[in-house]
Amino acid sequence: MTAILEAMTHPKGVHTADLLPRLAAVSDEYAGWDGDRLADAVKPAGLYPGQLNIDGKNRNGYRRERVQDALDRV
């Protein structure tokens, strides 16, 4: 969760398509991950991706407050 928060550059959150390469740049651990693998990794913490409109682009992603809430629960 911390890596996801650190990869966010927008106050609303981050689209999955933008998040995956940012995570891979931070750590080789995330190299080759796709959206499904990421969703499976965060699901145990109660975090699920959803539609997220950022700058007029409505795509699947993670909302900042939901990631923070999941991190606070872990």
C-alpha cells in the first residue's frame, strides 16, 4: 500500500495503467505485474480497484483515500 501511495501524483489517486510502470520503477519486485496481479495482492487488505476519473479520463484505478484506509487497517 505504501508503494501505491508513493506512486500517486494526483490527489484523487492513480489509474492502474499509470501505476504499474511506476511500481516497477521503484522496485524490481513489481516488474511484469499486471492489473490482475496487483488487485490480487491488495485484495486481502480490503482494497479493490474501481473507476476513477482523473483529468477527464475515467479508467480503472485506486483512490487515494481508499488506499490510505486500507493501509491504516493493516
